[in-house]
Amino acid sequence: MDEELACAKATSQAITTFDHIIGHIEDIVVEDEFQGMQLKFMDKYYNEFEDSEENKLCYTPIFNEYVNMLEKHIEHELLKRVKSFNMSEFMSQLNNHKEDVSEELVEMLLSFTDFLTFKQIMVDHKDFRLGNVVDLSLGLTVTSLKANDELPPSATQ
């Protein structure tokens, strides 16, 4: 019985630690520094990529540069926030908890280990830059669900 309780406690603590790390990663990837690094990198190389089954030889060094730059940045930031952080341990945990993490974050993190995910991100960015993707934000309108007379006086001024 004590072994089961200890195992359950260790599992619960591991999940809590994983969730804590995911929270930090979410913070890191929305920061201007990370966003700027990633965008600058994708803008530099998107013309190299094609949406085809064949992979060019130049993809490998580009992929390695991407992984080196962004993974090291995330790892460096995480080590400042979580002293015992281990990237390889975390990535193996990620494979077991993919369903607990937002799809966009999983895709971005997997782009560090999965070349095909990385390639798809680059092809998608190329499509976006070349205007091959419909920008739905132009047709969006935000409307309050409350009538103006229901808003507090400070909100209507």
C-alpha cells in the first residue's frame, strides 16, 4: 500500500512539474524576444522550402540552425526559471502528455526534434509571406454582448 501511495505521489509531482514547465514555455514563446528570433529566422529561409515530397540538401543545415538557436534560447530561459530543468527529459515527457498541451505549442516544440514538422512550419510561413493564405482577420468584428446602457459609466466615456 505504501509503495502505491509513493508511486501515485511521485506521478502527481511529475505531472505538476511538467505543467509548471509548460507554463514557463508558454510565457517564453510569447515574449517579443522569442517571437522576433523565430520570425527573423523564418523570413531568412522560407524561400528555400517547397511543399514537395523531396527534401533538398540545404534543409538539414537550416533545420540544425533552427534547433540550435530556438531550443537553446528556451532551455536557457527555463534554466533561469526552473533550476533542475533537463530538456531531453522534458521532451520525452512531452511525448507522453501531448494531449495535455495546446496543439500549437506541441507543434512548435516538436519542430525541434521532428524535421517534417519543422518543414511544414517553414512551408506554411512561405505560403503566408507569399499571400497564399486567406487572412480571415480582415473580416472579423468584435462586438460587445452588452448594450451601452448596461456598461459602467467609465466604459462609455
